[in-house]
Amino acid sequence: MPATLGQKIKELRIQKGLTQSDLGAGMVTPSMISQIEADKANPSHKLLQAIAEKLETPIEYFLTDMQMQIEQIATYKVARAMMEAGTFSEAVPILESLMEDSVPQLHSAEIQYDLAECLLKEGKLDEALDGFDKVLSSATTRKDTYMQIMALKQLGFVEEHRHNYPLAIYHWQKALDILEKAEERDPFLAAELLSQLGQVFGYLGEKNEALQAYERAHHYLEGTANFKRIADLYRGMGVTFKELGEFDRASEYAQHAISLYKGLKNIKLAIEVKENYGIVKGEDGNTEEALRTLANCLTEYEEYGYTDKVAHTHGEMARIHLQNKAYDEASKHCEQALALLAEMALERGYVYRTFSTIRKEQQQYGEAVSYMEQSIKIFEAADLPREIAKSYSMLGDIYKEQGDLQKAIHSLEQMKRAMESNLKERGIVL
């Protein structure tokens, strides 16, 4: 590898028998010369000219190296700007070229980390996994605890995308262990890791573990001024309490989150929290307030153009009407939701399942079977074995009520296969 600008200056200085103080005399401190020689600082053109004169060397000997360093640093900043803009595919080739020919001011581990993050965003999970593994290995060797934590955090995200939840949990727990042993702890990073654990535990049905993770995250953020993260945590705790059946506490946390989001003028999230509040009220039996709240959410979502959320709210209102046996109203909301959703949108799976249940209650078994089969198709495409199992179970109930025991048994067999797949996904070997 060719000598860097700093290495060239140091080599010539030693050849001339000069100290760093001698070289910097009348210009800059010895410390600045040390940083330049270590490639931790770039000299101005004027300073480089003065150094070249002291070393009795043409400035052209240094300019090529300095220009290359400046160009590569600028190139890296361009790649970072692309990442911030969300154009990850455009940043990938730039970062790959910097990995091949980086300069000392740009740490290769940071470039590797950014490249792996772009690959993760692009859905190239195997390549991202390999990149973050390299970052972790390098950080461990250099005893760079912060980069170890960041690499482990991202490895957890990769495994979550691969539905390998036990390994995702392992990476995040390990990152937390390192963070908690550090002299200076970043409370926001700890809260982010714990929030991710809470979400995954919640998805896996481990509600108490989810709640503990959220509570630990809340403890980390007590006394901080980051109200958005606190609001996010309150929302997560509200969902977990709702799933535990503790509706009073769920409503309380949802209401706290609403207040914080409004204070931050985070319009979409504020409406989402209000919607969750309405859903909790519906599950608690207060359907009048629930439907009033959700209708208000519909108006606000429509006002701000959140079409996907309008569809979701229609789906939730359909479920509440179904609960009240108001089948015509429930059907209308299902139809409105489906009209807004893309052909294979995941949300369609849940709406189809609600629609199927409505038709089953109306004893319209043909439509009930058709809608449930469509829900299964959506969940299979999304690779969600738990939802597939639930839909097959409900399909079996439809066939059983219809008197077709052979098809009911077949549906239950399919449900069993999906449940076994879900258990394997969670790391439980039968």
C-alpha cells in the first residue's frame, strides 16, 4: 500500500533529523504535526507549502495524496447523505469502492458498518450478516465496545428479518450486557435495544417478558428529555397490557402516550396511539366510546392522507361491530378496508379473516371459506406461521359447522403443521 501523506511527512522529517517541534516551529504546535503525521488531520495548502519548504521537497510530492484523501472523505460524506435520504442502493457501490481504497481518516470498520446497513435495508440479508460479523470481529479485536454494541444491534435486526427470533434476542441481550458493563452508558441505545426485545417478545406471545423489557427501557429514559422515545415506550406498554388483559393499565399508558405525542406534534403517531386507545376500549366492552374514537381517527387519517391507516382503522371497526353482532356494519367496514389496500398487503389477511367470521355467523359458508382461504394465502406469502395456524383453525370451525368433517380434519392438520413451524421459528424443538 502506498505511503500516506502523514507517513511521507514523517519519513522526510526523520531523514532531515528534525523533531516535530522543529518542523512546526513558527507555524503550528508539535501536537498538530503529530496529528498530521498520524493522518488524523489534513494541513491547509498554506501549511503544507511551509512544511514542504522546511523539508526541502516540492509540494507536488504531497499534493496528490492530500487531494485523494480530501476526495475520499467527500465521497464518504456523499454516501452518508444518500443513506440519510433513504437511497441505500445508490450508496452501496460508493461504499464498496471506499472499502477497496480507503484512507486513514476513514475507519474501515465504519465504512463496513454503513455498507452492511445499506445491504440490510435492501433486503440482502446474507451479505448484511457477513458485513456486520466482520465489524463485530474487528471491534472485538480493537476492544471498541461501542462498535461491538452497534454491530450486535444490527445482527439482531438481520436475524429478526430472517424470522430467527431466538438469535435476534441473543444478539440484543449480548449488546445490553456489554452496554451495562461500560463506564458510560447511552440510555437511548439501551432503551432502543430493550424496546426491540419487547416487540419480539410480544410477537412470540411472551407478554410478561415483553413488559419487563419495556419497563427496563422506561427506567433508562427516566430523567431524559427525549419525550418521543418515552411516548414510544408508553405505546408499547399499552399494547402489552392490552394483550395481558389489563385494560385499565393499557388505557392509562395509551393516554400518557397520546399526551406526549400531541406535545411533539407527531401527528401520525398521535392518531395511532388514539386508535390503540379506542381498540382497547372496544375490547374492554366500551364499544360506543371505541367506535367514536376510531371514527375520529378515520377523519384525521383521511385529512392527513394516511390511506394505509384508514384501511387499518376500518378493519378494527369491523372487528368491534362483529363483536356486537352488527354484521352489516362490520361488512361495510371490511369492504372499505379492502378497497384501499394493495392486492397482497398483509393487512388484507386480517380483514379477510374478519370478513370470513362475519359470513360464518350469517351462515354464508361459501363466502366464509373463500375469505378464510384468501387470508391464508396472504399469511403464507408473508411467512407468518402463527397467523396461518389461526386461520386454518378458524377454517376448520367453518367446515365443522357446515357438517363437512373431512375438510375440517384436513384444515386442522394444516393448522398443526403451521403450529409446528411456528414453534421451530421460536427455537422450540419438538
